[in-house]
Amino acid sequence: MHGPAMSGWLLMALCALTGGYCLLRTRAGTGAERRTARAEALMGFGMAAMAVPAAVVAPPAWAWAVYAALFGVAALRALWFSRRSGHHLHHLVGSSAMVYMAVAMAGPGAAAHGGHGSHTMAAAGGVPLLTGLLLVYYAAYVLRAGARLIPVAATATGGGVVAGGPVAAGPGGWAGGPELALACRLTMGISMFAMLLTL
């Protein structure tokens, strides 16, 4: 991602922390939950690497091909597992969006600037209609995920009060709560929206 260095570093740190949390989630849960956490960790770390300000650390030209190949494989994997879980369709969209951004960054506009400068991604561009569709998807996803984090009511239980509604506190400590996993997905959705805005 290319733009103001401070926002790039902040986005990179946020995505790296999110990826790290998702990596911790791979240590517990069912096989499907661990697969989902691995996919989300890959997305978080990939977004962190892509968010490094190019004015500070310019990636080599071949890096975009590596991103595209890596997330192309991740998209195929998400497509395969989407037969079992609809959430993998979101991973398919996310991985495809990463391939799209990598291809846009490797395009002729980026090559003309040698991968440097603050306007490289804007120069690299992309397909405006596809960028717009992805922005609409991520805006809707962020609003939906954010709404799911808002507790509907407080329900008294034998052990205390927990948030009622779509997302309730679950066992498993700080790394096992479903609300934290949803917060990470919300964070990555916002980050993806911000990265797509720079195309």
C-alpha cells in the first residue's frame, strides 16, 4: 500500500497484531475452527506486509507475483472448503481481493514508477467497477460484523451477566472468545476497505 507513511505503519501494525491473534487461535478449537484461524492469520500477515509504506521499504518487483500466487492458492483452498462452511466464501473474496491488489500493484503504472513514491497504487490503478464492488462488499461486511458485536440485552446467568444477542461470551479464555474472533474479522474488513480505497 502506498500513501502517507504514518497511516501505512499503523495499518501494518494493526494487521500484524490481528494476524498474530489469529495464529494464537489455531491452538484451540475444532479442526474447522483451526482452519479458519489459519486462513485469517495468513490474511492478517499478508495485509500487514502489503501495508508497509513503499516510500520507506519498497518491495522488489517480484514480490507482487509472490503475493498473487500465495493468495491465489489461498483462494482455491477457500473455494474447496466453502462446500462445508459458508464463511469460507468470505475468505475466497478476501484472498481474491489480495490477488487483485497485487496484480494492480504489479501493473504498468506501478512499473513506470519503479515501485516507489507516494502515488504508486493510485498510478497502478485497477478496474474501477471491480474496486467499487469490493468496496461495497467490505463496507457491508464491516457494518454487519460491527452490528453483531453490539449486545442486544444483558442476560443473567448463574455465573454472572453475559452479553446476549448474536455474539455471546464463550469459554476458552482471551484467545477463545467468539467476540474477539469477530472483532479481528471486523478489523481486517476495515483494513481491507482502507487498502482498496488507495487503488
